[in-house]
Amino acid sequence: MNIHEYQAKEVLRSFGVPVPQGFPAMTIEEAAEAAGRLPGPVYVVKAQIHAGGRGKGKFKELAADAKGGVRLAKSFVDIRADAAEMLGNTLVTLQTGAAGKQVNRLYVEDGSEIEKEFYLSLLIDRATSRVSFVVSTEGGMDIEQVAHDTPEKIVTFSVDPATGIMPHHGRRVAKALGLEGELAKQAHALTQKLYTAFIAKDMEMLEINPLIVSRGGALKCLDAKLGFDSNALARHPDIAAMRDETEEDAKEIEASKYDLSYIALDGSIGCMVNGAGLAMATMDIIKFYGAEPANFLDVGGGATAEKVTAAFKIITSDPNVKGILVNIFGGIMRCDVIAEGVIAAVKEVGLKVPLVVRLEGTNVELGKKIIGESGLNVIAADDLDDAARKIVKAVGGGH
Ligand code: GDP
Ligand code: MN
């Protein structure tokens, strides 16, 4: 789960991490009030969306040469004007896709004078099963670009979970950033605090871009992006409360209500499968035959007809879906339950695209009979290979 920048800074602040002072605002009036509580004379008005690249982003509704989603302002008049231009409008950045994201919240922050901009992030490196630091002197820009053009400017190291964070990690960060003296000391403390926060809150990623040296000689986190392990949210009600559902895929939210493991993807073939492994294999074989899956969906072992109906509705609500593949291996899950769920769903939402069903396992004969007698236009498949071939053919894809 991701949270907004202002929330991320609140979390980091609680661990003693240096971040500029600021307040969130949902209206023009609140933005002006927020600025009134800051020292000034320079303020930053920042669009709060779950995507980066806001500074260089463009608002759909504004002229092409209008300012982006991160603006420096020097007066309350400017702050009101900026808030009016941003709130309710759609910001398109490199990370939002062409559709962009509507800006419903702003963050008004104390402006900083920037001496230097760095990049610093922590993430879980699955290859080493450790938390890794990624540090670069090339901050404030697209880190993927830096990694591509000048990989030697990126320093990475991981932390041994048995020892936890150690002074030498802080020294490595300071050295990578070319910091000495007082600033090196600040880097040591920052390294320690960021790692502590990362572990304490079960984060998956923590990205500071830019980390700055201010004109006054202080290290500060000017931007912050935090991602949390969704499976650990039960341990962190404070973080869970920061969830902003308007930033998430509507289909994924609906799926979570029914306890379905659903992840939206870009392809054209909707998949309904039981078991995560089988769901992955189903996606693989669809790709193998030359098409792309529209989603990952594991309906689980003990799915009810109601759950299957919900899953089917979610799949068909995706306009990119040109065909559906139901692939069920009935173990605990019974094929007749799946069949009834599919039929109930089709009766409710209709079926406008080809549907291939492959059933195997418990009560398979009954399941096939239910579908056969339903009068639905279902393409039956014998096995997974056959099913994948048929659905890819039905959507006119493949090679
Ligand atoms: P992003 O574009 O979504 O990554 O948003 P950031 O918060 O990183 O802001 C984009 C850029 O705006 C930063 O890289 C800075 O160069 C600039 N910026 C942000 N806050 C300040 C500030 O307080 N003072 C100054 N001078 N520039 C800022
Ligand atoms: Mn940034």
C-alpha cells in the first residue's frame, strides 16, 4: 500500500527524520491557512497524488506552458491561485499514464533553498532477502535514467538483518554523497533513522528524491515516497488509516471486499483461477500462445458461488477484456460451485465476450453438466493447453 507525500513525511517526522514543515489542504482556503502557519517567505504548493514526476507534470485542463504539480509561491495571492489551478484538475506525469490523476489534496510546505540534490532509497532486495540502500549524488531527476546513463553514480549496499543498521552504513552513505564534517554526521543519523522507520513500519520501499543540502547546511528530505507491505498492515492501524482508496484501482478495491486476490494488468484476457500457482501458470500459458492476461485472480480454495459471481463481475467490468478464461482445479473448491457462480454472474451482468471454461477435479462431471445445460455460449476445454489456445484464438490474438 502506498500513501501520500504529506503522510509519508508525517511518518518520517515521527522517527526524527528531518523534513520541512508543512500542512495538507483540501481547499483553496485551507491552502492559504496552511501557509499562514508557516514562516515563509517562500512556500511550496504540492499536488498530492500517488505518483512521482509531479514537478515536470502537466495539467490536462491548463495551457501547455502552465506550471506543474510542484510550485514555489511567494505570496498568499500566489498560493490561492496555484491551489485554484491544481485542485480538481488532472495531473499527467511520467508515472500516471496518459489518463493522469485528479488532484484532490495539496501539501503546502515551507520552501527550502537548495544547495545540492541527492537520491536515497531503501527497498527490499529479493535476491539477497535484505534491505538495500540505493544512494546517488544525482538527485531530483529520474533515477531510472541515471541507472541507465551513468550507473557508476549509483551506490548500493545491503544491511545484514542479524546486525541491523551499523555506523559503517552511515559512513558509506556519507561517502557516496561526498559529505564531510557536520553534514557527514547528519548523514549518519539520517541513515540510522530511515532504516529504523523502514523496519518498524514494515515498509517495502522508502524513496527520498531529492534529499537536499539546504543553503543553511542541513540535510533534509524534500520529497518522500513510502510503500508498505499490505500483509503487515494489521500490525499498523495508524498506517492503514492513511489509505486513500481514490488512488487505487477500483477493481482491486472491489476484489479486496470479497477477499479475492486480484491484480489488474494491461492485457485482454480476463482470468479466473483458483490457487496462486495455477493463476500464474495460466497467465504464462496465455502469454505463451501470444496474448496478454488482463488480470491475476486467485478466487481461493474455499470460494462460494457469491465470491465467484463477484470475481466474474470484476473481470467483465474491465473494458480491455476481450475474452475470459476460467481455469479451475477443484480440490477443496468444487467444480459445481464454480459452474453455478459463473452462470449466476452471467445472468446478472451478461456475457459480451467469448468464455472458455476448463474444469478439472472434484465434481467435474456435475460442473460440466451444469454449464452444458445452462444454454450459455461457453467454449469447453479439455485441459489448460487446450483452454489457452481456444481463448487466444477466440480473441483473435496469438501467433
Ligand atoms: P516530484 O516531481 O513528484 O518528484 O516532486 P518533488 O517533491 O521531488 O519536487 C520536484 C522538484 O521541485 C524537486 O526536485 C526540487 O527541485 C523542487 N522543489 C521541491 N521543493 C522545493 C523547495 O522547497 N525549494 C526549491 N527551491 N525547490 C523545491
Ligand atoms: Mn521527487
